[in-house]
Amino acid sequence: MKEPQALVAVRALRDFFNHSVLLRTELYDNRFSGQWLLFHTALDTLEDGLIAVDKFRQHSAEHIRLNPLLALSGFLQLLYVQLDTVKFLSESFQSKTSKKKDFFDQHILKIRYLRNHTFGHPVKNTSGDDNIAEGKITYTLMSKNLIYDSHAEYLLQFGNDEIQHREFQYTEIYAQVDAFIHTKISMLLEQLHQAEQQHKAKFSNSKLAIFNLSHYDWYQSCMSLRGANIGSDAISYEVMYDLINKDIKTFIQLLNERISTTSQQIFMENICNTLQRLQHIMTRLSPATVSGIDNFEVQIYVDALIKSINELQSIALEWDKEYQQH
């Protein structure tokens, strides 16, 4: 059976998040205010609810037979929660919030009304008024005897004691909600895609892969040969060390411009580990300390330095490629 449109859209949003830069950075940076958790909870609630509603659609007869009141009230409640969740997700990425009547169309408002005035609030609908207007609904009457495999019926009693008979088809409600959620999530996804593209476009001409590996091969041979016995070569060693240090600092600066320092661990833990390792290596190889260690240890640190630089260059090439293909 064909997968619901809404479920396809929600999973596309989750997939986009998993490969996004800007969205994940913003949510993670604001995780202490609850945004990270709320976003994921909303996605989980929406996806799980859509799966449950789809199961009801496929097996409504069986569910109604086993427990008509629970099955139908659960169906309407899940739809209500999903609609609130979609509204939350949409408003989370907009500067202004909209009223329910502006966000939901008339078809969706009627579906929300069904939940509110059948199972949501099955009580006298006076709203605190002492005098009931003739045209105002005073009671909504729902009985399990009016719940069928494909539709349900209910009665409205008005202030003038008039009673009207109403009914609703499950498939019609399902189709309207599915189309509505698909439209709203697709619009949100398009908005997030545009923001992501604009973010990446700012760095499309900025390269992270700045390391000239042929220079580093030369550095490796020179530094290994000199070892701890720098002697008269101290000036050239300092120049060489400063060039390497400058490359690393430039890389960190460019990386921090793309991704905040706090969010880097959710993108590439290996970069954080490599940068920490490089910091230790550069401290040990600094002109102030390198003369205090023997040649063998110097060569070990130099080998580790070249390996770490190669790791950064490899990751940087992948990221540069991704930003060019935004």
C-alpha cells in the first residue's frame, strides 16, 4: 500500500536535518533552551502518530470491533496532536506566530472541532452562559452504537431543543489531514533548504583544504633530520614551525566560521580529536621545548603531525566539495 504523503514529508525533514549544517548548528547551540529536544520530540511524535493513524486506516474495522470508543477517540486525538505538532514545527522557524484559524483551513478546523466536541469535551457546551441562544449547540451526543467500520455518527442538540444528525467518514478525514501535513512540512522543508543553501553559499569560495601536503613532506624530512639537535638551524626551524602553526590556526578559524565551536562535536568528532592531538604535538615541537627531547621522540611527534595534517586535509576536501554542491 502506498505510503502516506505526510509520512514521506516528515521523513524527508528528518533526513534533511541529518545532513544539514545550519539547522543542526542552530538547534544544538540552543539545546539548553530546549530547542534540540523539542524539535526531535516533535518529529518523533509526528512520525509515530502518522504510522499509528495509517494502521487505523488499514485496519479500522478490526479496531472498531474490538473497542469502538477507544479506537475512534484515539484516532481523532492523534490527528489533533499531529496538527498541533505541525503548527509548532512551522512556527519554530518563523519570526511571527499565526492564530489557529489562520494556520488551519476550514476543513482542518472542522476536524479539530470533531475531537473537541465529541470525545475531547463531551459535556454541556454552555461556555458559562446562563441563557442558551436557540442557534447555539448545547450538547454533542456520541454513542458507541453510532461508530461503524468506515464512519461515525453523532447528534447535536441546540438551545431550541432541535437535534441534528451528523456523520463523518474516516477516509475523508484521513485524506484531508494527510494532504495538509504534507503541504505544511514540505513548505517548512523548502524554507530550511533555502536557508541551508544561503549559508553554504557564503563559504563556497572559501576553502578548508588549505594544507600543501608537499610542503609538509619537506617539513617532515627537515625536522626529522634535525631532530632535537637544532643548533645553528634554530631560525629556519622557527620559521618552519610558525608556518605550520599558522596553517593550523587558519584552518580552525575557517572551520569556526562555518560551524560554531560548540556544535563541531555533533558534526565530526574526529576533527575535535585531531585538533586536540595537534595542539599537544605543536606544544611538544615548539622551539621552546623541542631541544629538550631526544631525536627519536622528535621523529615520533613529526610523524604524528604529518598524519594529523593528512586527516584534516582529507576531511576538508569532503567539506569543500559539499559546500560547492549546495
